[in-house]
Amino acid sequence: MVSGGALATASAVGVAFLSLPLLALLLRVPLASLASYLATPLVRDALRLSALSSLASLALMVGFGTPLAYLLGRRTFRGKALLETVLELPLILPPAVAGVALLFAFGRRTPLGTLLHSWQLDVAFTLAAVVLAQTFVAAPFYIKSARAGFQGVPRELLDAAATQGASGWATFRHVVVPLAAPSLAGGAILGWARAVGEFGATILFAGNFPGRTQTMPLAIYTALESDVNAAIVLAAILVLTSFTVLLVFKLVSGGRLEVSPE
């Protein structure tokens, strides 16, 4: 049996290690000139691009991820384990590998990129590339959580809805989605947070162009070379935004924030 003192000491060390860097960052925020930094083009454009791209990424991952998660959570078919492995691979891929893979798939000199270019649709090194990079690395968080939520819906409730004459769509809307809502919301929050913080795949596939593809993580990287305070402001915004979103969700959902119950 571990003694209470040892447990408290180990816990205190863990809390200090995880919170001290964040506290050190927040204490460096230049409060006196915060408003002026928020008005600079670097910070303003990075905030705008991060908000726009991350919300577009969230819409994409929810749009195609929800039916995919339902398929994985409620159906059994040959090759399911292989499909799940492929879909979860971006979770552990180095971001640089993800960026190179996206570039080789959608770059202008690739077959698909050439086809898109003929339709006047260039993807690489545009805002669309930012959205695709964020979606690629963040979607597995949503799909994995949503799949767990759909999988946890009791079969008896679906059968009861069917015996009452409810259509498949009505059952999905009024039975499945409400019961899986905590997992769907948790996955969406995790996916959005991962999209906002994406760096490696974005810089390789979309580049680092101010006002065009420079999201907040890329702006932090750029500002560290010329204006450390601007980088601190952007980093603090990311920390406080992430903290607020997670805290509000935990308060609303009673503390449930799960990627998967496996």
C-alpha cells in the first residue's frame, strides 16, 4: 500500500511539472501593451485564420466523420479492424509525415493536383491546404470518440423505436444522437483543439504565408525570431482558449471528456 505522503508528493510533482510551464508563460504576458499587440497584423491575421480554418475543419470532420463513426460503432464487416487502424494512424504519425503525405496527394504536380489545377482549384499552399491539414490530423479524435458513443447506445432502444414505427433517420436523430451526444461533443472539442494547435503538417503542406496560411502556431514560430512578446500573446491566447473550452465542457457534461472507453 502506497503511503498518503508518498502519493501526495508524487501528485504534487506531477501537477507542478504540468502547470509550471503554463504559469511561466502566462506571467510573461505584456499586459500593459496587450491591446496594441492584439491589433498588430501578425496577431490579428493569425487569430482570424486560425478561427476560420479550425471551424471549417470541425465542420468537415463532423460532416464525414459522423456517418463513418456510426458505421464503425454499429456495424460489423470484414476488414473493419484494418479500416480502424488506417483511420487512427494520423494519431501517431509525426506531423511532418502527415504534411509530406498531403503534399504528395494534393500537390500541383500530382495526378489529383493536376486535375484540380485544370479546374482552377489549387490546394497546396492555400487556406484550403490549412483546412485539409488540420482535418487530417484532428478527425481521428472525433471519429474515435463518436464511434465509442454510437457503440454505447443499447440495441434494445433501437429495436423499441423500430417497433413504434420510427424510421431509421428518426431513430438516429431522436434516440442515437441524444444518447451519444457527450461522446460527440467530447470528440468535437478534442478535434477542434487539435486543429487549432496543428503546426507540422500545416507548414509543410500550406506554407507559412502571413495573412494567407499563417495560423497561430505558425505565427508563434515566426514571432519568436523577431518579436517575442507577440509570440507570448499568441501562445497565451491558445492556452486560455483551450483551458476555457475544456473547463466549460467539463462543467456542462459533468466531467466526461473521453476519446474512447476502450
